[in-house]
Amino acid sequence: MKISGSKHILPIFFAGASLGLSAQEPADSISSVTLGGVEVASRGPSTRKLRGSVTNTDVISSGELLRAACCNLGESFSTNPSVDVSYSDAATGARQIKLLGLAGSYVQMLTENIPNFRGSALPYGLGYIAGPWIQSIQVSKGASSVKNGYESLTGQINIEMKKPQADQQVAANAYVDSNAKVELNADGNIRLSKRLSTSLLLHGENTFATHDSNGDGFIDMPDLRQVALMNRWAWMGNSYIFQGAVKFLDESRHSGQDASHVHHAAPPEGLYTIDIDTRRWEGFVKNAYIFDHENDGNIALILSGSHNEFHSSYGHKIYRTGQANAYASLMFERKWGDNHALSSGLSFNYDNYHQHMQLVQADGLPLTDSKEIEAVSGGYAQYTYNIGTRLMVMGGLRYDYSSVFGSAVTPRLHFRWNPGEWLSLHGSAGIGRRTPHVMAENNFLLASGRNIILNRNIRQEKAANYGIGAASTIYVANKPLTLSAEYYYTHFYDQLLTDLDMNPHAVIFKNLDGRSFSHTLQIELTYPCFKDFSLTAAYRLTDVKTDYGRGLVEKPMTSRNKGLLTASYAPDMGKWQFDITCSFNGSGRMPTPYETADGTMSWSRRYHPYAQLNAQVTRNFRHWSVYLGSENLTAYRQKNPIIGAEDPWGTAFDATMVYAPLHGAIIYAGFRYTFTKY
């Protein structure tokens, strides 16, 4: 007799590359023990901190992702207090994340521990991975390992997708919501032999209707169509391991004014429309030779590449790019006894952006061509000293040479001290760098009448990050109460500033010439109040200030306070599951407004606090589950998020002043099917 959930695969990391070695572990963090053919299960937290890791890492399991619809990666952080996800503008549907109070461009995005979603893929990349494809997400805050390069300024987010060598499985997922959005997902894997496995993952989504709830003539959310597929292969030998995959994505977004929603005569220029088309190819291969099983000695070679064809138009403004990336990493890793470990390697990264653009709102002008090419070669060494699970210290050093910016040295240091089972202390310090690609990463700002003013001598961004934290588990009423607190400070030496204050009718990209920093303090508490019920509460205080040339000011559209409360109840051995998430977002500063013709201000100087409530109920069967839920039950939405919507061809038009949800309550429903052959 078996009393358990379905099983999934957790990766074992080789040379920091997640080469796909795996161990069986029950899903949704259900711990189990088998006694004479009877398996008794108990439910644990589906988000956990890696106490055995020297870095400050949260693991979001597949069970946590099932607590919400999680149609894509951007919707996978709704129950996570560390990562904020919001819309970058009120027209394109592009989502952006924030970690430690700073933009997602300072977070190194990884898939299978390979750098990904760079440049033109950055504004829309959160929608490029379907939620049902994800096995787990690791969120590392602060200075991260030097293995993956120097681009992590505030942290890393690594996405592990379903593995072909897992137990043979067929899965499907369907979703529909009140905005007429439909999604279908399917995946399956098969073991062709004892060592060779393959899998196929499919995703499709379509929006069948458009809406204009506030009557401004602009559709609230873009008409979005996406098709994606991925084929993976794995060879799991005794000494040689191979993982490889190829992925294709085709996406189109249509937004702006719609004839069925515009209630006045169209201007002479016609309706203002936004069209964004993306066609993306990517692939990778990972090879590892294990020469010393006892000491985890291995050599790994990773190769990856992508091509992102991106075409966008915002009225008459145009931005197009063909972006190619190639990445290679050769790694060596070995332990010496129980206390010492060394990881070292060489890497190479190549970026090529071939851009065509027209940044003024005029029809018929020739496009301006530009190229941005950078090749970065480097090497690293990272040493870890470990005394059991009590004390871990890891120091790493990188040297890289950029064909554009020259030499760079990147040091990083981590420690974790566990003085007892009830307490864990951790700290980190390090330097991070990144090369900004201004229009590729910020083309959504073209959805406005602002003039684009660009400093041509943009420097590479550089910041130092320092963090310290503690986690403690004590028993209250014979139940574990987990409390954690952490503080991070990020100081920029060089930064690309997006100045929206100096001129309300312009966006100015320029180098930092002054101070810029972020302070973040977060407290989190988790407690299983009673059987089958778990409660998590978190509070974060963020202080982000930048000198745009007129003294230090708050970074615009950044809430100073954030609160999160999540509750999960799964009675009757998990047959039912009830999930509620309530978030509180504090007030913040808006960019400097301008005075309109009637003497009023174009927008308020500050926005008010607001709360959101999400809920979902799931009924689980042996192979099936059905779910019904709602996002933004409080129905709070930003009033008139598009400034000057009545004249989108004028200089007063601006769809980028977004700080809150753009839609009211959304009701959704769906089903999941999983069949696993053990």
C-alpha cells in the first residue's frame, strides 16, 4: 500500500552546471519512509532554504509552483517574499523582476546553471518558460558563485526544468481565465535504454478577446500568441554524463488602440498600435567525465548558444535586433577529504547585436543601424573549506578580459556557520559587473512620447554587494517555528541611469556621476499552526537612492515597504488544497510630473499603498487535479495608467508610469494530468 504524492527528480550539481544526475525524492517536499511495503508520508515546506549550502539560497519546488496558476516563469514568484514581479509598462505586457530593491537586469538569470535571457530577451524573458516545464527554481541573494561569470550584482535565479532521465512520465496542463486567455502544455519522457533518455515539452497560449476596462481606448493586456517546444536528451553513464537540448519559441504581441474600443474619431495618423514579434532558438550540451567518484572529481564542458530575432514597433518608433550569443565553459572540480574542495575553470562568452531603430515618432524615416559586439574570456578558481555541516567558507576569484572594456577582477567570499541545529548564520561579500545594452533592454520605454537621449559612452556597470543573515528553528507547541532575518547593502561604482526626472518629456540614459545604493532588510516567519496547515509571513524594508545629478533621491516606482502573508491548507492526505496569498505594497515616489494645459499635474508625485489577494483551491485525484482560483481579488488597479491616451501621437503620451496592477480580479480554472511509470 502506498500513501504518497507523485515523485519528481531533484538535480545534483556537478561543477556548478547541473549536469542532470538525480536522486528520487517525493514531490511537494513530502518526506517518506517505507516499512514492509507501506509508505507513510508527511508534508513539509515546499519552499526551503539550503542550510547545507554556503550561499543564501531559497529553493522553490514544483509543489510551491502548484499553489498558483504559474503559467510562466514570471508568475512563479507570487508566493515568494524576496522577488517582486510587476509590469514594466501599461501596453506591452512585459514583466520585470526586482531583487534586493533593484531591477532584474542586476540578477543573473540562469537556466540549468547556464547564463540566459540577455539583452532583447530580458524585458520579455519571464514569459519564455512555461510554468509546467519548471522542476524547481533556486533564488540566491547577494554575491553568488564566480563559476557562472561576473554578471551577478544582486543575486542569481536558476531555473531547473524537467529532466529526461526522470521516471517515465506523461503530463498535461490546461488553463483558461476570464480574460479569454487559454494555455495548453504537455510533456513526456521515455527511457530508450538503461542509460539513454529523451523528452519533449510543448507549450501554446492564445488570447481570444481584448478588453478595455477603463475606457481609455487602449486594450488592457496585449493580444498574445506563443508557441514553444523543447527536446531534451540525456546519457547517464558510470563515468560519462551528457545532457543536451534544443528549444524554439515563436511569440507575437499586439497592443495599443483597438478600433472596437476607441469611442472617438481616429487621428490623422491612424490608431496607435504596438506590435512585438520574437522568434528565438536556443540550445545547449553538457558533458562531464567523472574520474574520481569517491572525491567527486570531474571535468565538465558546457556549450550553449541562442539567437533572438526581435522586431518591435511603437506607433512609428521602431526597434529591431538580431541577437546572437555563444557561451562555453570548461570546469574542473574535486574534493580532498571531507574539508577541502576546489573548483576552477575557463569560460568564453560572445554577444552580437545587429540593431535597426527609429527612435522618433515620425513615419517614413530611414532606420539607423548599429552593432554591439563583445567577447569576454576568463578564468576562475574557487576554494571551499568545510567542517562537517558546522562551518563552511568559500572564496572565489575571477579574471576576465572584455574586448570592449578590458580587464576585470571579480572577488567573492561566502561563509555559513551553524553553531547548533537551531541556528544558522551566513554572510557574503563580492563584486559584480555587467555590460548594459541600452535599447535592447529598455525598448519598452518607446511606448511613450518621450524623446530618447542616449549617452554614447556608456560604461560597464559595477557594484559591490554585502550581506549577512540568520535563520533559527525553535519548537513552539511541538511544532517547528522557523524565523529568518537578512540584510543586504549594494553600492554602485558605475551604473547606467534611466533618468525620467530631468525632463518629463524625455528619458535620458547616462552614466552614474554620484552615489547610488540599496539597503534591504527582510524578516520571514513560517509556522505550521495546526495539522496540514502552514503559514508564512514576511516583511521587507527597502531603501534605494540614486543621484541623478541633483542630489540623492528615492528610486522612482520602488515601494519602500513590502509585506507578504501566505497560507496553505491540505487536508485529507492532500486530496484538497487551499492556498491564499496576500501582499501589501507600500507607497513610493513617481518620476517628476509636468503641468497639463488645465493646470493639473500629469500624475501624482507619490503613489499610495495597496494590497492584493490571490486564492486557489485544488482537488487532487490519483492522476488528475483540477483547480479554480483568482488573482487580485481586491480588484485594486492603477487608475489611468496610460498618460495622454486621448492623443498617443503627442508628446504628453506615456504608458510607462506603472506602479500597480493593470487588471482587476481575474478568475481562472484548469486541470493537470500526470501519469508516472515507476
